[in-house]
Amino acid sequence: MKAMLLCGGFAACLPLLALADGEISEQLNGLQIETSSSPLTAQDNTGAAGPVTGNATLVLKLTNRDTQVVECTVDPGPTATETHEQKARLAPGESATLRVDARAAGQESDASLVCTPAGAS
């Protein structure tokens, strides 16, 4: 019985492992920035929602939990289909949502998030 539960637990985690290749490297420089990412979902003509396959987009939510204004920049990396950086300036307690190019299944993302105190070079 325990073996069946253990196997079932591992099987339930497989979809989470499939999303691991969409991770973004983070350089938060000691700032208290809460981050979460999820794949952008699409609907087919039947109205059934599901994750986008192939090249897709990650939705990255940032929340400034620090006591100072911060600037965050997402660099999609040299292999992204869209190569422009996205920036957000967040006051304490503010949130922002950015979209980030994600790699096809089986490839790692080379996107990076860098957050610094506002005005720092």
C-alpha cells in the first residue's frame, strides 16, 4: 500500500518537473523580492485550457517586499525569440507582471532577472 502511495506521489509531481526547464535565473542583490512564474495557457477551439507547448511564454510576477524602491530587469537571453528587455520599477509593496520568452520543452531558458535598488548603477 505504501509503495502504491509513493509511486502515485511521484507520478503527481511529474507535471511540476516538466515546468522546471522554464525557470529564470535570479539575481536579487539581497533585496526582498517575491517572485513566481507560471506558463501562459491557451485555449483551443473546444474551450479546454492547457499549457502551451513548444516555444511559449512564462508569466513572471514580482512583488517588492523590501522597504525601498527597486528596479527589476528581465533579460530574455540571446536565444529568445523576442530579445527586448522588460523593466519594472516597484515601490515597497507594489507588484508587477512581466512576460518572458520560454524555451521549447527539453531546453533550458537562458532568461535572467536582475533587481537593484532604484538609482543604483
